[in-house]
Amino acid sequence: MTVLVLGLLLFLAAHSVRIFADDWRSRQITNLGEAKWKVLFSIVSAVGFVLIVWGYGLARTDPVHLWNPPIWTRHLAALLTIPAFVLLAAAYVPGTRIKAAVGHPMVAGVKIWAFSHLVANGTLADLLLFGAFLAWAVADFASARRRDRAAGRTYPAGPLSRDGAAIVVGLAAWAAFAFYLHAALIGVRPFG
């Protein structure tokens, strides 16, 4: 469990600098330069991510069960991850009405993803992994929206075709992950 916790601390700390130390972050970017800052951020994030994957895998070999979620929670998780994938796609398709309405669709998608997996899984490792991501996403979303309001920032809404593209890409990514990649990468079949 130590490896998982260390990975979560590294990854989420790197992604929380803007939430808790935005002025410090700005000074570091000024001192180091944006390119060096991004390289440093990427290295810390990558190391944290690798430790999360490794630590979660280790924790799954000897799970500590906290509760037994009912089977319907797996179906709920599958259903909730659909909008999570659409929100993730909307973060990368410029000019969606989804982004105009939500502001930060990737973080909103992480909230839904983490919540759905927290509900559907009952081990200590699941609580740590998905609970940490949910808490981070709630804090990050609130912080990002607060920064947007303070700066008077809005996100322009383009034509509906962009939302259509985000929905199609999100649904395709969800289907690929739910029916194929989740089992191959995570070792769990959401539908079987």
C-alpha cells in the first residue's frame, strides 16, 4: 500500500500546485522558464503515475476488503463512466458547448469516474485510489472555476457539430475501454 500512497502523493501533489500554491507556481515558471517547468511537472507526474499503477497492482494481490458492493453498483459505474468519457473528449475538442457550460470538463469527468469506481469497489486500495482522485477533482474543479470567475474567463461555444464530435469520440472511447481495454489493462471485465 505504501507504493500506491507514494504514487498518489506525487501525482496529486504535482496536479495540486495550482490549487494550493498558484503564486509559487508562477514564480517557478518565471525562474525556470515554461519549458523546464513542464518537463519537471511531467517527470514528477509520470513517476507518480507509474507508482500508482504499480502500487495498485500490488495492493490487488492481497486486498483488504472494507465492504462488498452490490452487483448493481458495477452497472451504475458503467453507466456513469459514459458521461465521464464524453467530458474527457469535450476537454480536447475546441469550442464545445459542453466546455462552455462546464468550464473544465476533464476535471468534471475525473470526478464522475472516481465516484463511480468508488461506489463499485470495496477494497482499501480502491478507497485510497478513487477517494483521493475524487477529493482532488472536487478541490481542483472548485479552484479552477474560482480562477475563471476572478479573471472573467468564459469559454466560447462553437457549433453543435463540435459537441457531436465530442459525444461520438467519448462514446467510442468508452466502448473501446469498457469492452476491451479495461480487461486488458486493469484485469477486470466491466460486463462479464
